[in-house]
Amino acid sequence: MVLYQVAHVSTSYSQCWTEILYNGSILDAVYLDFSKAFDSVPHKRLLIKLQSYGVDGKVLQWIQSFLSDRRQKVYVSGAGSSWSYVTSGVPQVLFVCYINDMPEVVKSMI
């Protein structure tokens, strides 16, 4: 599995991009909003994708155990909701595994 590097756009990137454009070169950029993305990864689909990457055995079992039977409840002003099962949402490292194939499956329409 190849993990692609993800970088945040910062002032240094903006300065570099400004120089590229100032010199008459072409610059392509894609902005994606992942602000809620960690919370929306479906556990079953993630496990299938991890298997396709070759993750198996005890490692896959450990991840499945970590994601399975998770429950949460919410408290607001001292009042709590009932317990609900969590079927989506993952830590960042699992999110990166989930989106890792984006460069291969998303094709440019330009």
C-alpha cells in the first residue's frame, strides 16, 4: 500500500504558488474540505478496503475489535441522551487509509 502525502496549504505554499503564476507557469490545485470527514467513514467499508490493501490476521481483527460495539451518548446541560451505537467515524490514521486510493480513482475532468 502506498500512502500519499497530504499537506495543508500554508503561507509558504501560497508564496510558492504566487511565484509559479508570476513566472507564467501553470498551476493546478485541488481543495478538499475534510472537516467532518473523520466522522463519516463507514466502519464496514473501511474494513473491506483494509483487506483489499492486504491487512489481515490479528491486525485486521484488532482494528475490527476497536471499531465494533462502540456506543456513545451526549449530555447537554446535564441531560443525557440514550446510548447509540457508533457505526462511522475513525481516527486520522484509519481515515488516511480510507482515502488513500483517491489519486487512483478520482479522474480529472479537465
